[in-house]
Amino acid sequence: MTANRKGGRKPKIDKATHRYVFRLTDTENARFLSLLDQSGLDNKAKFIVSLLFERKINSVIIDKGAMDYCTKLTQFFGQFRAIGVNYNQIVKILHTNFGDKKTVFYIGKLEGLTIELANICREVLILSKKFDSEILAKKQNL
């Protein structure tokens, strides 16, 4: 025994000085106690610490900008599909209601607008890939 001590237990090297308090409802407490019994630990504080630090805790970060982008992109492709359905209906109407010359003329105009729409769709796909590789990939690495 050392000269400075008069007795008792050895002082802890890393003393636990931080304290947290939380309250549980009756049902939460019953569940907590059953989990404590299943763990085999007899000390509630050690049980809570083991739950907090020995289990991996997954955290989910929700990026509002990315969600908005995906929502708008989904709406855009929904409209794009609707245009495709309308395109088929217009071609059928042109064939049934107009002569060959008018049908060819209007389908030619429709074809030009469709090419324009396809170019816009291609640009959206390029921007989406760029957004995915530059923005979302960086956020996943954080």
C-alpha cells in the first residue's frame, strides 16, 4: 500500500464524469428491461453503453436538392411518356381523317418537333449523369 492512501479501492484511471438522463414510458421500460435480461448484463449503465458504442448506427442524410431533382425528373419523364401516347393518337387521327398529302405534311412537322424533344431528353440524361457523378457521388463519399 502506498503512503498517501489510507485504504479503499484504487482510483479509476479514466473516470466517467459525464452523465445523461432520459425517461421511458411504462411500455418502453418493460421493453428495456427485457432487452437487459436477454443481454445477460446486470448493470444497466454498462448495457446502455454497450448498445450505444458496440452496435453500428446507420445515419441517413436526406439531401433536399437531390430529392427535388429526382422528383422533377420523374415528372418530366411522366410527361415525356404522355407525349409518346399523344403522338401515336395524332398519327392515327391523321391517317383516318386527312388525305395523303396533308398527312405527310403534318407528320413531317411532328417529326421535326419529335427530334427537338429527343434532343432535350438527351440533354436531360447528360445532365442527370453529370449530377449523379459530381454531386451524389461526392456526398456518398462523405
